[in-house]
Amino acid sequence: MSDPSGRARALILTALFAAMVVAAAASIRFGAIDFSLREMGSATLALLSGREPATLDGRIFAQLRLPRAVMCLLVGACLGVGGTLMQALFRNPIVEPGLVGTSSGAAFGSALYFVLGSVLKFSAGPWTLPIAACAGGVVATYLVFALARANDAGRSSIVMLLLTGLAVNALCLSGVGFLSYIARDPQARSIIFWNLGTMSGSDWPSVLIVGAATIGGIAIALRYAKPLNALMLGEEEASYLGVNVVRLKWAVLTINVVMVAVATAFTGVISFVGLIVPHILRILHGADNRYLIAGSALLGATLLSVADLVARVSLRPAELPIGIVTSIVGVPVFLYLLRQRQYVF
Amino acid sequence: MTLKRVGALVCACAAVSACGRFGTAASAGPDLDRMVVISQQYNELIYALGAQAHLVGVDYSSTYPPEIKSVTTVGYHRALSAEGILSLKPTIVIHDNNIGPESVVRQLEQLKVPMKTFEAKDDSIDGLKALLREMGAFFHKETRAQELAATLDRDLAAARERAKAYRDHPRVAVIHFGRASNVYLLVAGKGGSGDGAAASQMLDWAGGEQAIQGNGMQRMTSPEIIAQANPDVILMTEFGFDRLGSLDQAKTLPGVAQTTAARTGRIYRVSEHELTYFNPETGKSVARLAELIHQSRP
Amino acid sequence: MLTAEAIGYRVGRRTILEDVTAAFEPRRLHLVIGPNGAGKSTLVKLLARLVPPSHGRIRYGSTDATTLGHRELARRRAVLSQAVEVAFPIPARELVMMGRYPHFTGQPSPDDEAICDEMMRLLDVVALGEQPYATLSGGEKQRVNFARVLAQIWRPVDADGRYLFLDEPLTFLDIQHQLRFMQLVRGFADQDDVVVVGVVHDLNLAARFADRVILLDAGAVAVIGTPDEVLTPEHLRNAFHVRPTVVTNPATGGRHLIFD
């Protein structure tokens, strides 16, 4: 790329990639236990060759720390890209990836499991909670799609989606509230902490599932970057530019739902990441989605890794819920950038 | 220094046993060298039994006795992390099946960390005594356990006798604020097990009468419930009372202001410890309760 | 050639357009005029295939418009709308490049870049290239959009022709730019395979620049013809309920309308 804009973009993306690597490395190394390089090395070798690491520390590293670090990268990327996609689709910067019912539906599904799980006969062992949360997220989102379909080809359908999403969110959250109310104390606690998010349940099987959804989703999303750019001009203009707007909408929404529902199912609700990652990137270098999608994957991964590190280290050996940390880590950075550059709406 | 040595020893043992060349473990008993105990009740009993020397980690809610605050806390018992627990290099993790998130237990099992939950539950005096026996045996403090049980029986019998001397049976309501939340709970009548049953039972022994009927803890939905019940005495656990600050403040709570208790100034501060669950000092607690609720003026 | 065969448009029970039949030839600037609510914008939207007509058929050259996919359509027809608002920061040049989106996948080719450069020169917006679109004035935005729209159909794709639609595009432009704009449109229309159909409010612009004028009234075509044929006091009074005085423009010798 010979143009200065292209070079700036490449520079920023490279810097983000480097930041992600550093964050991931710190995330792997430090925590309630600080691993030595040798310990990490031998445990990784053991893992790769299918053996169990020799020491307890090694096993902790291979079975707890490493999958958790990878999960942070994946979920961070997923939320970042989800935020970008939804903000592009709704042409509105105040949109979170879980807006169309996904997060609140997942919250309801998980609350249902916590409070009534023993009553309802369905059980799939350790998979029950993620399945309940994922199902909740998907069903709530489907509800939003179905209810908003009144005006499918019309221009107001995006607005319909937004409003219907708000309504379904309210419904799900009041459901969660009710379940909290009738719950016994331990169950009510579980609901609270699930809604603040945690990466502590990460293991290799869940990493694989989230990885498949996230990497697949991002790969497909990149192909929609240009149409999403065109969508910035409005649905009508985008249509004139050759974009099949209806198909774009459903495709992007589906990608987002799949990624976010799956991630939320395993980590609980982690808010704020999807909201501010696209903002920060836009402030740095504008709103071209080809840059934004890649950038938000990298920045989201970085942010969440850093947040998780802070969550694990600041009160060690106790842990802070990660949702609290993402807000505390993200807001000052965001405000700082906001003051530096003129952000135009 | 000791930490590193013990840690190295643990790793060496783990490595050796992972090799599998030495067959099954030679010693039959659990290794209590470094204990992480995640249970408010268990920790209190451990201190009562004098077995706290090797305690290296407790949960945030374990606050009794006061000395326990010097032990490292691994976090809130419903928001733990396996890694946090393991960073203390425990040789055993003891809990009462009230740990969250669920994945933590699975992860500890997967890493083959020795864990223990006691069979007996302290949901009744007998249950408490059974738990004392079990824990006494586990920690090799059998004598002490017997002493505690005997003292408990003695104190309780004495307290109940003295309580019979009072002729009135004041109607008592118990208001309990939970520790990690601001939920305003009313302890009601004969619940099944736990969640208010202890308080009801103790009130009964102290010669009082439960003012609120119902099962277990109730969230106070309407001030009318307590106003209607119109208790003669209100007992408030320390967390809530201290937040309000004083008797006068307590009198202003919705629904409370209209009660006999408020009007006669019979609202008393009690500690969670002496009212809401059974422990070795319950006998003494019942005695104090009896005195408290039968006095006519503060 | 763009042909509309008895196209109509209904929303619910309201008929917005009723059986419009017209042929739009290349090398001619067609301007659609009419009172508010006559259906002018709707006609352009139907012709541009934003929405399908309730009945009737539209042909681009020899091809039935319904057989064309979104992208194929975008490579041969472009629409300039009244105003385009963008919520996110994007440089003006990137907006112009969007005109070339139907023509490349992935990254733009050097040819695409060259076309963008030339369009921006033509519309006098080169200096605005790196500025965020949202910070531009109304007139500057409109010029950027025109650059984009022209870039979209600057090169012929096949024998079926190129089609430019203008939906009241002169709002926000000052008089200098209005005239320049119309001249540019005229110049662009002067190609064998280009059909231009526009909607304007200013009847004198129609008088000055149009080759053909379509007067639309209450969803139907009232008159089609040359400016002289259409812009008569009779026709204008029927449609607009105002009677103009017709004078001769001393500069061009053409028709000029004065309204009291």
C-alpha cells in the first residue's frame, strides 16, 4: 500500500497484534501462581505430546492457565468483532453485541438452570449450564427476529430490531430478577456472579467450541466488511451500490448471535468490551470495516487478557469478577482517547 | 522459605506418585499439613477444636473467631478460582458443598487435589455434635471435641432451665441482613432445616415465641407483615444494626416503627454468630437470649 | 435505452403511481417535474430498481431488470440521492471509493484509484479527501456523493448501457455549483450508452438543461416532450395551479419561466 492511510492502518494493526502477544504472554505467565519459564515450557511440551505434565504446577498450567489464556483471547476477539458488526449494522455507536436479546437471553437461561436446574429433569453434566445459557441466548434472539419481521423489506426494520431487542431484553432481565427473588441464597449468588462474568471455568473442550465459533465467525465477518462499509450510507444507498441489504442483515446478525451466544454460554455476561473496542479503533483510524473487524478482534483479545490478568492478580489469591475489571480498565483508556482526538458524529 | 520447601516436597511427592512406581500411598490418613477450608461453620469449629495451626486459606465469609482474619482468604465461596486455591499449595481442600462456580470443584478433582466434605451437618444440636465428633476424629482432636459437646449440653440444659423461670413468652421477630448483599431478611417460623430453623429453635429454648409464621427465611416483601405481627421484641443481627447505627435508626425501618417493640424500645442487636446457626457456644447464646428478650426495658 | 412498460406502484390501498409508460433514450437528459406528491421520487426508485413495481416491467437495454442481480445492477446504474448522512468518521475519499465497490472484490485496483482521483478533480473535492465526511458542509457532501456516483458508472460494463438517476440532487448546492453540476450532468449524458433521468424542483433548470421533460401529476404522466412542449402555461397551470409568464432567456434563446 502506497497511500498514507493504508500505511497508518497497517501500522496500527501491527501494533495491536504486538500488544495482543504481550498481553497473552503476561496472561499465561502471571496470576495467583507465577509460573517459571521452565515450568511453562515443560508443561507445554507434555501437553503437546499428549502426556500429563509431571508436577502439579505443570498440570495447573496445562489444564487451567493455558486454556484460560486462550479463552480470553477468543472471547475478547469475539466480543470486539461482535460490537463492530452490530454497530455497523445498526449504524449506531451505542450498540453492544448482545443487544438483540443474546446476552439477556443467556442470562435468563443460566438463571433458569441455577434456580430450577434440579427440578427440571434435563441434565448433561458439566455441559448443562452452557447449553442452558446458549439456548436462552439463541431463543431470545430468535424471538427478536420473529417479532421484528413485521416490516421486513422496509427501511424501518433496523429500528424495529433495535426496539424489539430492547423489549425482549427487558423481559429476559425481569425473568432473571424474578428467579433471583425466589432463589435460595447460594443460587442467587450464582446468578449475580454469572452476570459479572468469569473466565475461571475454561478448559480445553470449551476452548475448542468457542474457538470454532469465534474464528469461523470472524473469518466470515471479514468478507462482509465492504458491504458493511456501504451500509454506512444507509440501506437505500447501500442497495444502489449493489449490496443485498436483507441478506447482509441476516448474515451479520446470525454470525453475531452464534459467536456471542457461544462465548457467553461459557463465560457469563462480560459487558462493555463490545461497546468500546470499536470506539477506540474508530478514534484511532476511522470507521472502515476492513480495518475495524480485524482491529477489534486484536484489541478485544488484548483488552480481555489484560482485564483477566488484573482480575487474577489484584486480590490474589482471590479473584475479581471480570465484568467489573473490563469496565474499570476500558473506561479510562476510552476517555483519554476521546479527549485526544476530535470524534465526529 | 518453609513455603518453598514444603512446595518442593509436595511437587516431589506428586511427581513420584505420578510415576506410579511406588504403588498405592503408604500412609492411610490425609495430609493436613496445609489446609484450605471453605466453610464458615467448619472454620469456626476448627478453631474451637484448636486445629487451626495448619490453616493456610479460608473463604471470605469465614469471620469467626476474630483471629481467623489473619489467614489468607481465597475469595467469596461462590466466586472462587481453582488456581487461587492452588496457589496456596494446599495438601487438602475442605468444603461443605457450597462452592461456586461449579467448574471449580471439577477442576480441583481433575487435578487430583485431595478434598473432604464432612458427612454430618450442623442443622440441629445433634447434627452439630455429630459434626464435632467427625471433625474431632479427622483432626485428631477427639478429646477436645468431646469437651465441646459436653459443655454445649450442659450450658444448653442450664439455659433452658432458667428460661422456664420466666413466666412471659414474648413474641420475637428476627431481622437478618445477609453479609454480602443488602437483602433484608426476616427469619420466620419452623423451617425445615437451616435457613431460620436454628433461630426459631433457640428462641423457643429461650422462652420466646416466634412472631412471624412461615418457612425459613423470608424476604420482607411488605412492611405490613412485620407491623401486623406486632412483635414484643425485635432482634437484629449485627451487620444490619451497625449499618443503621443506633436503636433510634432501627425504629425507623418501614413496618418496624408501628410495632410494640419499637414503641417500648425493645430492639436489640445480636450477632449472627449467636443466633442464626448452631455452634459450640449455642448454650451460652440461648442463656443470653433469654435474658435479652425478657427484660422490659433496654 | 431504458423502457418502463405500464409500471405502477401501490402501497396498501394507496396508488402512488399508475401505469407509467415511457422510454428514456441515451444521449438525452430527461428531467421529471411535478407537484409534491406526484410520485416523482417513487418513479425514480422504480426505474432504479430500489423496489420492484407493483405491476409492469422495466428494461435496461434489452434486459429485463428483474433478471439482474444486485451487483450486476450496481455496475451499470447509479443513483444520486438528496442527502446522505453518515454516523461514523470516514474520509471523503473512502466514500468516493465506495462507488467502485461493485467493481472490485478485496482491494481496489489502480484503475479504480485513478477513477476516484479523476472524479474528485471533476467535482472539485480533492482538497477534502482526508476530511471526515460528516464534517463537510451540505454542498461539499453533495459533491462528494456525485463523485462517488459518477465513479460507479464511469466505465461501460457491457452493451446494455449505463444509467444515472438523480433524485433532487441540487439541494444544498449554491448557484455556482448548481450550474456546474448540471453542466457536468449534461456532459456525462453526452455519451452513446448513457441514459440520465433526474428529478428537479426548479422548472427553469428543466427548461435550461433538459432534452426531454416528463410532467408527472397525481401518479400519472401528464405530458412528455421537449421543454418547449411541456413547459407551457397551460400544462403548468393544470399541474401546479400557478400560471407562469414565459419569456425568452436572452443568453440562451431558450424558455424561461417567471412566477408571480
